[in-house]
Amino acid sequence: MVVSRGRSRSPGSRKMSAANATFLTECSFGIAHDRLVQVITDIQPFEPHWEDLVCVDLSGQKLESVARLKEFLPKLDELNL
């Protein structure tokens, strides 16, 4: 691998890198979100009952994120990871 430190990136390439990073971050969150929904569905298949769940055990589910979990389970009081 050759690394050149003498050249700086153009402003356009920096914007492209930032756009790619944003896109990849959004994709990653989307995948994590879909996985979270899948796991909740496995625990409680009938979605209207999600809002009544106060305790869930997500241990062993290999989740990368539980971001936005409270949106799906608003009464959640206890969570096992």
C-alpha cells in the first residue's frame, strides 16, 4: 500500500467522503432497526401488544443497537441484554 502525505484532498472529495459516511451510517442504523423489529416480533408477534410490554429479555439476540426501543415499547421498564 502506498500512502501519499504530500497531497491534500480536494473539497469535492471530502464532501463525497462525508456523504458516503452518512449513507453508510444510515444503512447501518436501518439494518439494526430491522433486526430489532424482528427480535421484538419473535418475542411478541402481535404488534398491538408491544405497547403493553413492561419487561423483555433480549439477551442472546445479538443486537447491535437498541436505539429507538422505547418508541416500540413505550411502557418498557425492565430490559435484559
